Amino acid sequence: MAISFAQTPDTVEITGGDDGCILATTSPVTAGNRIVFIICGYDDGDFNSWSPSGYISKSAGTATLGAFTIEASTCTREIYGGNAGSIMSCIVSAEITGSGTLELTFDPGTSNTDYAGTLCELTDVDADVSAEDVSDVEGGTSSPYDSEDMTSADAAMFLGVWIGADGDSGTITPATGFTEIVEDEGSWVIPYSMIYKVVSTGTTDAVEWSAVASSSWDVSAAVFTELLSVSATAALTGTITSAYESDLTTGGETVILTLTDDTWIGTT
């Protein structure tokens, strides 16, 4: 089974987010899967104290999660219209340790922050480890609009978020092979795009867009490894001593079989 979305990702856009944004899964999440939270935003002030782990928390629901891991995070100070501001992006994930309903809150604690977020539940992902490879590119100013090359050792999902500067607008197109989760081409406060690609074998690639001409942009990207199945194997050997065929066919004797060369697969 390839890595996939267990349910449609929940997305939100907030302008002047002094109360934070709330994202909730449509259906209960399943233990053993992984939650991936993708966020990007613009602040009229400064994100110099940007610490995504301190802004993200479970706010409701019966599901239980492992610790949040910051996979990739960017923050760039930029000037637009004579005003200083900052753009940021990040990818955060956590293992789902107990099934149930789930609601997360992202709150940077400032009233002049605009941000967009997506909450994803991934299946068939190696849930007890964080991303296999990550990339963050800060302060890009021209094409190509991409992450650095990242590598998966085997089947995996490449995820990325691109955010442009305040006031930019235009067409944003994911590179060939990538699928869009959500985007805004500038009708909101800032242009952004969140995309993914599933690969079935070891791959080296960058998460890339044909994006709007932007005076400043950031990219955060991560690779999540597929949980590979292992075939169970075993060999059975037995020894019969001091018994006749008639004893065996009528159940008169016991045959002891020894299991060797076994490969055990633990259940979860």
C-alpha cells in the first residue's frame, strides 16, 4: 500500500489571527497513522521569535498524539510597500498513538498575523519516525521556486509549501508529478501553495512550482517514508522415533515440529 491521505485534509485561511486558527479532521483519526500540519503566514511585524512548536497544540478531541516534530521551518524578513514584515512556512508532524477525534490549534499570539494551514492524516507511513529528509529555503527571489533536492530510500511521499511576499499575485503551477492540496494565487493576503507527490521507489527530487514572480519567497519541504511490509517466512522440521505409520494415522503418537529460520512480524 502506498502512502495516502486517510481523509480529505482540513484547510483554513486566517486574516488578523489574534485568536489562532483551528483545524479538525472530518473523521476520527487512526492509531498508527501520522498527522502532518502544514502552515505558512505573513506578519506585518517580525517573526524573529518564530517557534512553531510553541504555537501548535491539541485543543480538543479524544485522539492521542506523540510529540510534535518540526520537520522543516523557514522565516524571511521582507519589505513590501515600504513596510517591513516577515513570511514563514513550516511542516510539523506527530504520530497518532490513540484513535479518536482530533482538533489542533495554531496560534502565534499576535493580532497582525495572516496565515494558512492544512491538517493531513497520512496512512501507510512509517509513523514512529519523523521525516526521512527535509529542506527549507529562505529568502528566494527568483525561479526556480523549489526546495533543495531530497532523497527517499524507498517508497515515500514528498510534501512541500511555498509562500510568496505580501501583495504578489499570479498563477501558481506545481511541477510535473506533483498534486495540489490547496493554494491561493493572491486573492487572499499572500500567495501560497501546498503540494505533494507519492513515489514507489527510492527517489531524489525537489518540491517545485512554476510560481508567481515574487520579491521574496520561502519553501519548506519534507519526505515521509512508506511503512514497508515484510513477508513472513519459516521452516518446519520434525523427527519421528519409535513409531509406526499406523500410530500416526490413528493419532497414537505425537509429532513435535520445530520452527526455525523464522521471520516474525509484530502486530500493532
